[in-house]
Amino acid sequence: MLFTAIKDRTATIGDRARLFESLIQDSYKQAYGLAYRLTGNVAEAEDLVQESFVRAYRFFHRYDETLPFTSWLYRIMTNAHIDMVRRRGRIKTTSLEASGTDGATTWDLPDIDASPDRHMLLNALDEPVQKALTSMTAEFRTAVLLADVEGLAYEEVAEIMRTSVGTVRSRIHRGRKQIRNYLLKHAPQTYRSFCDEL
Amino acid sequence: MNCKSVQSRLSAYLDRELGGDELLQMRAHMSLCRECRCEAEGLRALKSLLGGIECPEPPADLPQRLTATVLRERCERPARTIRISALMFAGVTACSMLATLLVLNMGLGSHSEQTAGRGGSQSNVLEDRPFGGDFGSGPILSTANFGPR
């Protein structure tokens, strides 16, 4: 009886692994995109994606299949990201105004002619935007990314971050304003050109 | 609604997260206030920027590496489960055996006491070898006492 139970459990684990492999295939690109935006570099993004999938697999029995897998994975990833940042003692609480004044962050922005196209401006702003995101607290960064990059509703963001919709609303608004102020300070010409293009 | 309260809600307004009176008041204020309209346009541009930035492609072998890591996890977990199951099985068996011995001991003990009350010679044997604390000797003693009946 014991051996039958073990055999059944092993079979279930096999099915579970096969299902999970297909979920990895379907969601790794999205997961990597969010991880890259959260961490700001390729090496940490890979670590975060890996840690998130390992945790997701470990607790896969808790996954509610009626909900999108990516939402559940994002919840795990945001927690893993905050853990990772805390573990490395790197929660950024310095103001955006303070960063970049030491000359460490210099923006080698390309020369943009009088009528640049939107795509070129977007490329030029990519690095400053990522720097601005990295300078924010993990909570603000996560809220802004989930809403603006992933396109989630506030309620979904609140569910993922396990907080209230009111807190999410405040984090997103303050986060966006921080990014805008950063861009106006560190890449004013490019940012204004982008706004004028719209 | 004044400019301060309108501007604190602009992100939610742009994200279509407002409704009812709040939304109507926002619209009414912005139709009259140029400053708040400009602020809203600025945030709309930023939202568009954040939604449009591209992310680098993940490494081509990333899904394979992720799957391999998860499979390693899979190999570790059943082994642990089996080990835990075997330990639990051994524990439950040991407890059952102990419980059976205890019940047998107590049942036969009371039977022996009743018998001792009836016959004098058996009573002497029991007094020589009492049950007291000796767990293993109980059933053996009881079985031995059934002989002369």
C-alpha cells in the first residue's frame, strides 16, 4: 500500500513537471522582461527569473489554475526581487536628485536631429528610464512596471503586491513623477522631444 | 475639487481607474484648468514612454536552463518524500505495536487479578513476580500463569 502511494505520487510529480515545463516555455520571455526591468541588468535578471520559477515549482500545488500563470509568477517574482534586494542590502532609498551628481552616471545621449522619429527617441531614453527605475525603491518600481510595462489593472497589481488598491494608486503616481523628474533633469532635451512627438 | 486633489489623481485618471463622481469632477475641473491639463499630458507622455520601451531578448538557451533547474528540483523532492513516508510508516508501526502490548498487558493483568482472588497457589506466583514497571515481562508472566488452571 505504501509502495502504491509512492508510485502514484511519483507519477503525479512527473505530470506536474511536464505541465510546468510547458508553462516555462510560454512565460519565460515575459518573466525575463519584467525581471530585467526590475533588476536593471542581464545577470541579475536571469538569477531572478530562475529563483522565481524554482519557487513557483516548489509551491505549484498552491497555484489556482483558473487564474493566469503569469500573474501568479509575477507575485512570486516581486517577492523574490524584494528578498534579493534586501539580502544584498541594496534597497535604494536615496533621492533621485542625489543620484548622478557624482559624475558616475553620465548620459552619452546620441545626437538627435531636429525631427527625430519616435522609435529613435525611445531607444535614446531607454537607458535613462532604466536608471530612473533602478534608483527607486523596489515597491515603487514594481508598481510602475506592473501597471505601465505589463499593463495590469490596479486591482491586479494590488493582488500581486499583496497591498490595497489605494497604496498601489499612490505608488504608481509618485513613481511616475519620480521618473519624469529624473528624465527632466538627466535627459531633458530627449525627453521633451519625445513629448513633443506625441 | 482643487488643483492639488486633481493632480494627485491624474495617474489613476489616465489609467481609467476612476469612476462615478470622482471621474466627473476630474473632467469638470480639467475642462477649465489649463495647468492640470498640461500636467495630465505630461504624465500621459511618460506612460506612453514606459509602455513603449523595449526589453532585451532573453538568452536563447534560457528555457532549457530553467527547465533543467526545475528538473533537478523534481529529482530531489520525491527522494525526500519517500524518506519521510518510510519514517512515518516506521513510527506508526512502532506506536501500534506498543499500544497493542499495553492493551494486552492491561487486559491480561486484570484477568490475572480476578483469577488470583479465586485460587491461593496462583496468588503466590503473582506476588513473586509483579507487573510493576517491567514492560516486557508482563505478557510472558501472564501466559505462564494460565498453565495450572
